[in-house]
Amino acid sequence: CPIVSSENGKVKKQPNEYGGDECRHNGTSNLTSRTRDCIENWKNLHLVERETGEYGGYQKKILTENFTERDRILLTCLRCEGILRESRLSSSGEQFCLSCMKRDEQTYPNVQVNKVVSSLKCCCPLSRQGCEWLGSLRDCEIHLNGCGHVVQECKQGCGVVLQRNKLKIHEEEKCPQRNVRCKHCRKGFKSCELPRHIGVCRKMKVTCELKCDRVICREDMEYHLQNECVERRIECPFAKYNCEEPIKRKDLDKHLEEKETTHLGLKLNATEMKLRATERKLDVTEKVVKEQKLINEEQKTEMLEQIEHVVEEVKHLGLKHIAMEMKLRATELKLDVTDKVAKEQKQINEEQKTEMLERIEHVETKLCVIANMTQLHWRIDKMLHLQYSASRIYHCG
């Protein structure tokens, strides 16, 4: 099988979990060209590959019938040398596959040959890999679509290349890139990431770190160690009385029973020391109270003197306040009188202004009359002068 062949160490053959062979690689670019073609072009395994990379007629090696040399020549494409596929007949009588004819070449369908070719018996192109299928050429392509011996790459991206009938089992049960769920916390992971997650899963039940035979969730381990684990070393309840012996939680009752007298002695000593310290604090407090009492009396006397002084100042300020109020009232009265006088003066000024305006209008009227009289006299004088001049001229003439 070309899939499990190696070339320059690029493709490595190794036994798989099914007892067969599998190919692991780091991507399609590391495979040989033949291996890559088998993976990508598995639908054309029964066809002949031309130099241009296109596919022509059927491969002769998959046929199971025996032909005479004459029949073999009649059913062979002259360009790809395979069995005619969708045969076309040229004007010169030559036969070609539809995919082998030139673009501008004029040909006609060869119906008779196509019927003969489609009914030929053949085997699966992967018969060497164990496929036992037998049928006609027309059904070969349909068979390849479901053939379990076709080699394909894992769709999960793990790089494994297997036959189709084994690949489904691999993708569902063995592929390191398949999606799985942690049975403890039910979160989804890749299969290859699950072992690392199991090592830190907070929901997974583990035995106590101090080997107390308890099985608990990892997320509850800290609480268990602090409050429940019988193997954890804890302080004695009389540690505040200077009992420094470390004990395990399971031995606490035994320790309290054995050291009861010692604990009472330690507690008594601590109580005596506390009593002495309290007496010393009491003495100091009494001294402070006496001193504070003397200070308070001195401060009281000083405060009384200050109060008397403030009372005298308040009395003095009261007299000043009365005088200021009287002065303010006198000022308000003067201001009221001034406002009244100003209002009366304003009224008188307005009356005088009106009277003056009336006089000015009367004088202007007189001046207009005088001006009109003056102009009239001037005209009369002029007329008299003209009349006199005319009479003189008349008498002299």
C-alpha cells in the first residue's frame, strides 16, 4: 500500500491499535506525492492518470475478464492507453475518452462501445488491500464512495492516515484530537488535553494529602486540611497559656487528658501575671485620676474668671448696642424728612418748568406777530415810494 511506504524517512510505518498499519505525519506537505494523490484523489483510483494531471480512461488491471488482443485494442484509448471511458469517435475513425479529446476536436458519442465498456466485470482498485468487491465498471465509482479500504486522513487533524472502515472507530474512540468530556466536572476538552486537566480538575475526588484515608473533591481539600483532617498538626487550645507542644487533631483529646494538670498550672500562672499587670495599671490609673482632678479644678477656676469677664463685656456691649440703635433711629427719621423735602422740591420744579415753557411759547408768538408787522410796514413803504416816484415822473413829463 503506498500509504504505508516510506521515502527519505518522511512517512513512518508503525502498528496501530487495530492490529493493522497507520501512517502518522505532520501535515499533508510531508507526504510523498503518490501518497498525497491517494488521499486527495481516492475517487479516481480506478482511472488512468495522464501526464497533464488529468484522468482518462479506466485502468486495465482492475478488469477481471479475459480479452483477445483485438478486443483489447478496440476498447483502448489511443491517448491515455486505458479502457475507454465515455468513448468518443473522431471523423477519422479513432476512439478517445471524453476527457482525452482536444478542445476544438469534432467527435461523436460511441454508444455501442460505451455499453460494452460499462458492462465489463472488474474488481475494486484496492483489492490488494483486502477489498473483495466485484462488479461492473459502471458501478465502480459508486463502490469507491463507500469502500471501507479507501485510505483517508483523520478529520480531527491528528495526522493519522487509515482505511475508511478503521478511521471512524479511530475518530470516535482513539483520536487524540476528538472532543471528550471530563467525567468529574463535565467540561469539554480535546482527548490529548484531558490527562493534564485530570491532574488539576477541581471536581475530581482524591485521597487526603496527609493520608487520613478520606476521599474528597480537590476543591474541598483546603477546607478539609484546615478543619477536618485528623492527621494535621494543630495548636493546643492552651497555646495562649504557653503550651507549645505540637499535636495531631486525632490526638487532641488524649493530650488534654494527659496534660490537664500542666494546663491548669499554665493557666494559673498566666492568670496571676495578668492580675499583677492589672494591679499595676490600676495604680497608674489612680495617679492619673488624681492629677487630672487637680488640673480640672484649676481649669474650673480659670473658666469661672473668664465667664465673669465675659459677662462684664456683654453688659458694656449692651449699652453700646442701645446707643447705636437710638442713633440709627434718628438717622432714619432724618432720611424720611429729606425724602419728603426732595419730593416736594421736585414737584415745585416741575410746576416752574411748565410755567416757563408757557411763557416761552407766548414770547415766541409775540415775536412772530412783530416780525409779520415789520414785513407788512416794509411792503407798504415800498409801495408808497413806488407811487411817489411814479407821480413825479408823470408831472415832469
